[in-house]
Amino acid sequence: MQLSKASIRYARALYALAEEMHVSQEVYRDIHFLMDFFSEAKDVRCLMSNPVIPPHVKKKAVRMIFEGRVADLTLRFMDLVISKNRVADLYGIVREYIELYRDNKGIVRAVVRSACQLSEEEKESFRDWLSRNFAGKEIEIVNKIQPSLIGGFTLRVDGVYVDKSVAGRLHALRKEINVKVYQKK
């Protein structure tokens, strides 16, 4: 997905201000919280994206929902985004901020999808393997549950994708069988 230039500028400005105020880590946590909230709260997303609803109503709703849950800088930034009518760019701004933060703090994010929740022992095993392969980097592991994998896991980290799932192996076998059947004819 191509980010708009405005999204990149807003994210960079937010990051620079957060660094200057020594609250970049707080804002990083807030942004993850906002992403999770907006992905689940369809009615709030509709309110925010509706051009008929005036900005002051949107600002009031944001204050009511998030005040006390996020840092003051995050709230003020949301006010600015709403005032400048950039709500449509919010997802891009958030993604770019997260990318900037991770790049500048040396964080590698690994997304592990598994059929069930990983145990602490399994997470630690992933963390050990990742820290050997990404020396000097902080490791952030996210476990997403995907029952369709049947068993095993998939791992996505820094553009690398590893599929060690039962579903992935079944798919590979199905593909191999189809190729052999096709070649025999």
C-alpha cells in the first residue's frame, strides 16, 4: 500500500516531537492501542470517516473515548489530524510512525501465526533464534492465532516468510501431486 506524502510528513513530525519530549515509547504504545481500537470499533471508524460530522464533534468523541488512556501528545495529535481533515490518512500516519520508531530503536517485529496460543517456552525459543539471526536488535514477537494452520506455525520477519505449518505442508503436497499427475499425461 502506497502511503501519501501527507501521512509520511505527519508521522515524521509526530515522531520528532515525541523524541524531543521523550515520550516516543508512550506514543508507540498508544498508536498500537489506537490501531487495535479502530480495527474493532466499526461505529467509531464510521463516525471519524463521515465528512458530514463536523470536526468539533469528532474531537469531542476522541477526547471522551481516549482521555486518560493515551498520552497527552497522542490526544493533541489526534485533534490536529481531525482539524486538518486528515482522518483518511490516519492509518498511513500510524503505520509510518511505527516503522520510524522500529527503525530508530533497532526493533525487529516477528509475527508468528499458530493454530493455538504459543506457550512462554515457545516464545522464548523464537526469541532466542531471532536474537541469534538479528544480533543487536530488540525482538518484538506477536502471536496471532490462525486455527486453519492445523498445527505448526508461520513466521514473518523483515520480509522473510517461513511456513512450517501442517496446512502449508498439505498445500505443498497437493501442488506436488498435481504437477506429477500433469507431467504423466
